[in-house]
Amino acid sequence: MFTMAAMQEMWANAWPIISLLLTCSIFSGAVILERWFALGRFDFDRDALLERLRKLLGENKRESAVTLCEGLKRPIGRILTYALAPSVQDRAAGRDHMERVALRMIRTETADMNHYLVALGTIGSISPFVGLFGTVVGIIHAFRAIAENAGGGPGVVANGIAEALITTALGLFVAIPAIVAYNGFGRKVERISEDMELCTLEILDLTGVR
């Protein structure tokens, strides 16, 4: 059973690694929450949106289609508004020019969606190794305790072993949610970007831009 003195000793030995992992955990948790809500503002139902726009454009109601896109209050709305109502100069420049402009807009939004994801992936990748480093340090402390207390019982190495196990578990605790979130958000960004591009190209086709 750990005494208060033993716990204080363990903390004194392990606090740099535990503090680093706790900081990473707080930061990754904040990023996960921020990206969850941020990507929700980018997401949209591609099929439902295209169906409504096809219907309006089929009825020659381009102004209503523009109003619909402006009312989305999402990045896809701004991109489709450009595709539906480009400037005179852009329309005169032709289809290739408009596609390039629209794709640049999509890439800009994709970069915004990817914000912080590299940091999240980095935390997920390095946290197990930081925990492993804590494990090694804990084992070293355990062997040092054995050397300093020859013939002592299991209690001699308890602090070192506990330190090793705690840092290992904490490293995994930080890494697993970060990696899961990183992969999930990455797939979501790819899907939204593809949906944006598909919608834009179809609207340019429907508006007959040459």
C-alpha cells in the first residue's frame, strides 16, 4: 500500500513526464472539441443540395439558386454562389478560368479544415514513446532502489514499477483518442473537399459555362 511519502517520491521522480503527457492530453482534447464543431460548420448534404439546385436551374430560377446558396452560411455556399453568379470578367474568361478560381477557393477551405490536425496527429504519434520513456525511467528507479536496499522486499521497487506503469498507461490514454480523432477528422475533410469539388463542377455544367 502506498504511503503519502511514497506517492510524493514517485511524483518527484515522474513529474516531468507526467506533466508533459497531461499537457498533451489537455491540448489534444481542446483540439478535438474545436475541430468537431468547426468541421460541423463546413459539412453539408451534397445530394440534397444538388437536387434542389438542379430543380431550380431546370426551372430557369438562377436567382433563387443563388439565394439558396447564400443562405447556407457555409463555405460551400460562397463557392457555389461564385459558380452561379460569377463576375462579367470571370464569365468572359471561360470555363477553365472559373474552374481554377473555384478549385483555389476549395483548397483554401480545405486548408482551414486541416487546421490543428497535424498537431493532433503528432501528439498521437509521440505520446506512446513519451510514456515508454517514462517506463524506462521508472524501471531504472526500481533497479536503483534494489541496489540501494539489498535484500529489501517488494516494497523497495514498488515506486519505480508504479511510476513505469502510470506513465505507460497515461501515454496510451493520450495517444488513442488523438489518433482516432486525427484519422476520423482527416477522412471527413477529404469527403467534404470532394463533395465541394463535385458540386462546383456539376453547377458549372448546369449553368452551361464554356
